[in-house]
Amino acid sequence: MLQQKVLQLPQGSLRYLDQGQGQPVVFVHGLMVDGQLWQPLVAELGPSWRCILPDWPLGAHALPMHPQADLSVPGMVRLIADFIVALDLHDVILVGNDTGGALAQMVCAQFPERIARLVLTTCDAYEVFPPPAFSYLKWLGYSPMLTWLMTQLMHVVPPLRRLPIAFGDLTDKPLDGKLIERWLRPARTHAGVRRDVCKFLRTLSNDHTLQAGRALRHFGQPALLLWSKQSRHFPARLAERLRCELPNAELIWVDSAGVYVSLEHAGHLSASMVRFMGGGDEGAVQACQV
């Protein structure tokens, strides 16, 4: 059973869900969503692992962080590392998606000591951070008022949510409206949440992901890439490059054009992850030249 908890960190209060026992699996979602993104996958995984689903301060978090908290891209990486240390987690399986996948790469590049395995599901990497369709987000970060306006418009005009520059291309089937409303509500109603996410947005730069990509060439832990075969935002070439440059990586394609694959393909992801997390390194694809 998922238990909701709150962890006090120097940056502020972080809410998370905690289920199961055993080796810890820490999930990192992306912008404007929360830990709910992972719940279908966690339900499939069952109680054999300790699944930890934080609501990272990326725009859909209900608890604003301290006003002085560093929530830049490097600050968010530090926050994830601090969270792992504060819970005294070891041999962590770190799972990332979308923006959270980029952050997971940076954690492994900068703070690899407690990471045993890395799972990346369709996410930012290398020169794509953010994807071209979402490049406007960086400039949105300089104006909390514009962030409020964007979320308010999507609240009062639901068809706007289906645009390719919003939630439209992130799943194969239209996202549930109640779930989108859940994700929009914090930034729409709380100035502290808008302040938090704007700190992050204005520091978006592929300098961070390119640097992480170079560092990950020396990350020797097993990595699993679960990637949408037809993704428009995160093309297949990113997955192929990660597979080639990570020393111990395996790539499995997901028959999808979406990004939130944990919502629509939980069964496929869970079967692949169970084998990867519990079955050793057999079948890992070795690095190649690009």
C-alpha cells in the first residue's frame, strides 16, 4: 500500500509516496506532473521493491519549497541526491522520464555513489533539453505571471491542453482531463509553486545534458532504456546514442509515440524492469561507436 509521507530537507518539504520493501526504486518525473505519473507502473511492479515516488518541485507539487531554495537545474540535481541521502538509501534503482530522465542522468553523472542501476523512459538527452516544441518554457521561467496565465488558460479552455506544445503529444490517447487538472492546479493557484518552477525553467539548457552525456561514458552501472519508437519530442536517435555511449546499457523499444509511457504501457515497462532489476546483466547491449 502506498503511504504518503513528507521529508524535511534544507530546500523545503518534499511529499512522496512509499510502497513495498527491499531494494529502493526512486522515480523522477518531469515538468508539470507529479508522482501520479508512475502509479500504474508501481501497481504492476508490486511489493517486491521499495518504490518511492516524490512530487519533485517541477510545477505540479502541492508544497512550495523555501523561497531561498536553489531550484535551478543543478539545484534540482542536488535536491534529488539530498533526498536519497536523507532517506539513507543505498543501491538505488533510479528511474526517470521526460525532464526527470535528464535529471536522473545528471544525478548518475555527479552523484553516482548510491546508484546501482539506471532506468530511462523516453526523455531529454544530449542536445534535446528541452525539446524544440517546448523551447518557450525557458522564457516562461522569467515571468511567473505568464506561467499563471498559461495554466489558467488550459483550465478554462480545455482544448488548449491538446496542443502539441502542451499535453497533446505526450500520450497516444488523450490524457484524462481530471489528471491534467490535478497537474495544473498547484501552479494555477499557488504563487510559491510558480516561483519554484520558474527557477528551474529559466536555467534549462542543453549544456547540462551534453555535459552529463560525456560524464555517463564512465558510468559503469547497468542501464535500461525503455523508449517510445515513434516519439516526436525525443527521437529514436537519442536512445541509440545513449545505448552506444553508456558502457552497460540495454535498449528496449516501446510501441508508442508518446512520452508518458508509464501511463499507457505499464505492463510492458514492468516486465522489462523486473527482469532488469532482478535478473542480472544478461542481454545487456554493449557500447558501440557513433
